[in-house]
Amino acid sequence: MDILPDLGETSVYKKGAIIDTSTQKDMKSKASLYVTVLGFAVIYLTLLSFFRPELILSPTTTAGGDTGAHHYVADYLINHLLPHGKITGWSPGWYAGFPMLHFYFPFPFMIIALLNLFMQYEVAFKLGTILGLFLLPATTYGAFRVLGFRFPLPIMAAAFSLPFLFMESYSIYGANILSTLAGEFGYSLSFSLTILFFALLYRDVKEQRFRVSTGVLLGIITLSHLVTTIMIVIMSTYYLFRRLNLKRFGILAGVFGLGFVLSSFWGLPFLAKLDYTAHMQWDQLSGLNELIPEPLRLFFPLTVIGVAGALAKRDERVYFLLWSLVVSASLFFLLPPGRIWNGRLLPFFYFFSFVWAAYGLWFLRKVIAQLLYDYVLIPKRHSDYILGVLAAAIAAVAVFGVGNRVADDWIKWNYSGFEGKTQWASYNEINEYIKGLPPGRVMIEHANAIDKFGTPRAFELLPYFASHPTMEGTLMEASLTAPFHFVNQSELSKEPSHAILGVKYPPLNVADGIRHLKVYNIPYFLALSDEVKSEADNNPDLELLKRFKVKGTDMEFALYETETEGYVTIPEYKPLLTETPDWRQTALDWYAQPQLLETPLIELGHAKELKGKYKMVGAATDKMVSKRIDTDGRVSNVRIKDDELTFSTTAIGVPHWIKISYFPNWKATGADGPYLASPSLMMVIPKQKDVRLYYGSTFIDIFAAWFGAIGWFAVLAYALRFAWRRFAVPATSSMRLGDGLAGAELQGEAERSNI
């Protein structure tokens, strides 16, 4: 006779006691949940103790680093591009005009525009800039859950993302707080999403199952920052060496193909027109101190333990994380000088080092449990909960224990806004005065002291605050004009930035600088240093308009005006056709010769139909001799809009210099061209009296727009179909066939779904 009662599947018999295992599981689940909630509370209360709500929610104009200058980008998207159904377009505000968001990542600014629908712009901008920082702990937690790790490792990894965010050993590479405050908020957002993407892709490949959502996430990441996308492609080579079969290859191709299609409306034009950027030639970082900086060293022993433990356990779930660690470290040493700076890749190594440190702490859980039992009498069954709390505590101590004064000061500086600065009244006075002047570009002397207004880039916001274009903007690689602007800046500044690498910069020379301002039709010049003002005061081409004393400092700005010929001019000498392998260098050499500034060069590759009509020259400046243009023609009725210029002329068939940066999207009616003319401007040859230039679309723009639209439409249709089958069909089935059959159908649908 069986004397034991029927315990069922949820009970066990142990030493005379009946134990309900379902109750035990519920208790463990609740305890795990409580510790997870506690961990997130520590993480986000720590972040909020620095990013204080009264700062973030105050309606001030965010300042600081490049971030402050990004207001013009966000404002232009919200008030100029989106109302016309565009995400990219032409902007006249910086660099004599440049293609706005054509070579920079639009998604972070689209987030700001979306938030602006529900709240004040200034607050929307602040929330948009910190979104990536606040997402990283959550996406790290989600990634470890997707990888199949149970409590407490996901919350431990999330907690260890906190000391990564607060690293103060760098301030520009990306992903941490200081980099975000310096202007890399697009990188931060993309990086946070990338961590989740790595886990989702691993899951899809392992399960041999394609999911649309993974491809959609890749598309969003690409639209947020290109460096993270490049790292995704490089690190995903891991799957080429891990039991790759045709189905897994198809999943990889599907995910990357979908991500490419969804981002193609921006990505294809970006790639097709890279030659029209002011490309940088980066010098790479080197040395172990860069690879393993001081904030990481305290955690690095745990990192080593984590890697060794994973290899000993043969835990395949983290082999990809190990691959990412090795690849990012290898690229730091092996990446040659060029357009990609190895500093941009370091955040991946730093982050994965902290994640591996969390894994190392988790790997030691049995040792920690034994120590807790031996010395504190805490039962071993509670070790996981203690470990979760311990990880959060370590993260908090790592943040608060070292002070993090730099992060605290920068956050206050940025989010108190321009209006919160002591010199706001003086800055506002300058903006208001310029706002009242006739239209015209403004050149600014570069000086570190301008940071007193909120950022050294404060006057890049002249288009935003004063409705006047200025020559410098934070998106300096987006225009062919940028190298020539920084030459002008070097001639007109005591403390030039020399921001574009690979350019030979001239010394301070106000006379040469003013000649160059005339080339770019820049009538206004704002000077600060005594040296520059002294030369400017004695320059006959400059007229002093006003001096501005900055209260509480020894700073005094002087605003000058010089006479320019306008946006459309007839050059004194006939242009020369130039065939050169390096247009930028040839144009820079030409720009350095004052006697050549009225003899424009036309780049032959963009003007093959002019061959035989104008003299051909090479790159040597001593051969650049031309004949005078003999004409009594005059230009009149010049009207300029954001992306259009019209004028009338009596000089039919004579070259006309258009003082707007060249870009292949510009079209002309009533004239041949536009052609790329030195230094970085446009030239047209009128065929009739009235000429119109406008910013249009190239073939690649049109193709990419349709290609991307088809992709997004297909995703939307798939999502609607899934939603219909997920919710509407089961509801209808339950009415017809009963709840049991509906439940079975629902379960089957969930199993078949690729979302």
C-alpha cells in the first residue's frame, strides 16, 4: 500500500515534509525580481543624481562642446526640412552652404523632432541627447536575457555598464557621459542599441530563424551612427567561423540586407557622394595606457577571470563577446591612419571589458557564497541575491567613490544652458545686434575664451539665434568648403583650431584673411584678440560697426564690415580648366596665391563639355595664367533662398561665379553648369538673361528614396499582418470555436511568428 499522498508535479517529499516546489519557485522569482528592481533603482538613481530633473526639464538652450552647436541641426530639421517632407536638404547656415544631414546621422535628430511634438523644444533636445546614456543599462540587461542568462548576471552586467558610462579617461571617443556631453549623443544612442543587436543576432543565428525586428534595429543603428555599424559588420564575421551553414548564412544575409534597405534612403547617397566631403586624415592612438586606462584597471582582474572562466566552462553564449573584445583590441593596434580613427573603436573594448568583469564576478559566485556562509553565516541559497546587490553596490561605489567631478560639472554646464551663463546678456547683445544687420555671412575669430558663453562653438548658432549664416559649423566634414574656412580662420585668429587635419595652415594675416572673405562673400567679421583687432583697425577694407564689452571679463569683441560683390560675380579673368588627381590640394595651393584669386579654376571632371573652350592647366600654380574677361555685362536681381538662387545678367555666355559651396545636387536652368570652381564654389555660364539655381535630386537620391520607401512599406505591411493574425484572428476564432481552440491557435501563431 502506498502510504505517501499524491503530491502532484509541483510537490516533493523531503525528510518527512511535503514541499511545494511551485511556491519555492514563486519565492525565488519574486526575490530575483526585487533584487533586479533594486539594481535598476541604484543604476537610474545614480544617473538622475547627476542628470538632475530640474536641469533636464528646464527650458534652457543646451550648451557645451559640439552639443550646443547641434541646435542649428535640430532646428533646421524641425522647421525647414520636415515641413517639406525631407530629412536631408541644403542649409545655407554654415560653410557657405552645405548638405544638411546628408553626411551626418539623422535618427537622433528625428527623435528630438518627435519629442518636440509633445513638449517644449529645449526639453526635447535635452532628452534626445541623454537618451543613449539612459538606454545602455537597459539594453545591456536585455542583451544578457536574450543570450539566455538567468538572474543575477543580466542585472550585474547592467550595473557594470555604469562605471563605463562614468569613465573620465576620455571625452570624445563616444558612448560614455563625457563624450555624449561633448556632442557624441548619436554615437551613444547607436552604441546602446548595438549591444542589444549583438544579442538578437546571436539568438537568430543560433535558432536559425530570421526575425524582421532584428533587421529593423540594424537599420535604426545605421541611421544613428556609422562607426557602430562598421563595428557590427566587422564583429559579425564571428559567425563565418562558427558552424556556418546555408540557413544561417541566409539569416545573416536577411538581417543585414533588411538593415541596408531600411537605411538606404540615407546610406546610398552618403556613400555615393563621399568625395564631396572634407575628409579627415586621422593620426591613430597608441599605447597600453590608452587601451587600458585607469578607470578600467580596477575591474580588469575580474575581466581576466571572466574570460578564463568562460573558456573553462566552454560557455558558447559569450564566445561572441570574447570575439568582440579581441577584435576591438586588435583594431586599436592594427587600424592604419585614415578616415576611421581608432579612438572611435575603443568604447567597444572598454564596454566589453566591464561586461566581462561582471561575468568574472558571477563566475566566482560559489567562492563568494562559501565566504559569505563562513564569515557572515548567510545561507548559500541566498548567494545569487547577494551577488546582484553586490554588483550594484560596486558600480555605485565606482561612480561616487572617485568623485566624478568632471561629469558633474559638465552636466551642470551643458544643461543649465546658454541662458544660465554669467555672460548670457553680453552674448545675447551680440546676437541681437547681428540679427538687425542686413543679410550676410559672418566670420568669427576662433578663441577659447568664447567658451564663457557656453561653448567655444557659441557663434556657430548665429543662424539659430541671429538668423545670419556663419562660416563654421560642427558638421565640418560635410562640406568641401571646410578646409578653406579653416585657412581663413588661421589668418584671422590668434588661437586657430586647425580642425581639418592634413592642411598646411598660414600664420595670422588679417589682410590675406579679408581677401579670402571676399572670395566667399562674407561681409562681416567678429574679432576678439587685441592682435587681430589691431590689424583689423588699420585695414582700409574694414569698417568698424560696433564694439561689445563682455561683462565680468576682459573680453571685448569688435564687429567689422567689408565690401563684397555678392553671391554672383563675374571673375576678372577667364577660368582655367584643371585636371588634377587631388582637387582639394590644388585648390588650396591656388587659394594661397593672392594674385590668382580672380582667376577661378574649374575641375575638369565636372566640366568635360568645356574642354577646348578654356585653357587647360595642371596642378602647378605658376602655370595658372589666363586672359581678362572683356565684358560690360552686369548682374542684377539676385535673390537667394535656403535652397535656391535666381539672378539676371546681361553677360550671356560669360562665366559667373556663384558664392555657394558646390554639391552635385545643385541644378541650373538658363545656364550651363553648375561646375565645381575654386576654391569650393560653383560656376555657371548663362545661356539667357534669367538664371535659376536650385538644390534638386540626383539619380542616386531618387533611387535610394524609392528603395528605402519600399523597404519601410514592406516592414509596415508585415507588422500590420502580424498584428492582425496575433490579435484579431484569435479573437474571432474564440467566438467561433471556443477558448481552447483559440488558445491553441494563438500558441501556434506565436511559434510561427518571425517578429
